[in-house]
Amino acid sequence: QVQLVESGGGLVQPGGSLRLSCAASGRAVSSENVQWYRQAPGKGRELVAVIGHLGTTLYGDSVKGRSTISRDNATNTVHLQINNLNPEDTAVYYCDINMYWGRGTQVTVSS
């Protein structure tokens, strides 16, 4: 069974950065496509970034140019770095492997 645990969220000021982590068990992140999504209050789930099993990456338009997705095979963890955060980045961030989801981590961008 796949279990995913997101962490790294919190309250950050506009212009700041966060590094989110998705720790996986039951499946090797090096063998899977791993997605980060986010859901803001009153809005649908939005794709933020993807890292494919071959290492290719893809970013949603809302974070393109200020975000980096990476993985650490030794710890079986996928990281999402987002820089220059703005209030529109406020959301719960989730990771996904093959429709298995974690419980999410809250990111709040506010002064």
C-alpha cells in the first residue's frame, strides 16, 4: 500500500520561499510519476508540478519559472521548492502517486 506524507508548509510572507516534501512508502519514487497539486479555498485542485520516473519535469503555469521539483531516491522523497511566493499560492498542497494521495500540507502566504 502506498502512503504519502507531505510536510514543509506554513505561514510565509510574500516574496518568501518554501520547500515542501512528500515522503513515500510502499512505492519507490524513482519508479513512478509523482505529482504535486494544490487546492485553494473555494477552488478546484490545480496541478503544480510533475516529476516523471525518468526524471523529466513539468510545471503548471502558475509556478513556472519560480519552482523546482526534485527527488531524493535515498530517502524516497519528492521535494517542491517554490520561490517568490504570493498570496495566490495560498492552498493545501498534496502529492500524488497513481491516485494515492497524502493528507496535504497547508501553505499560507500573508504579511
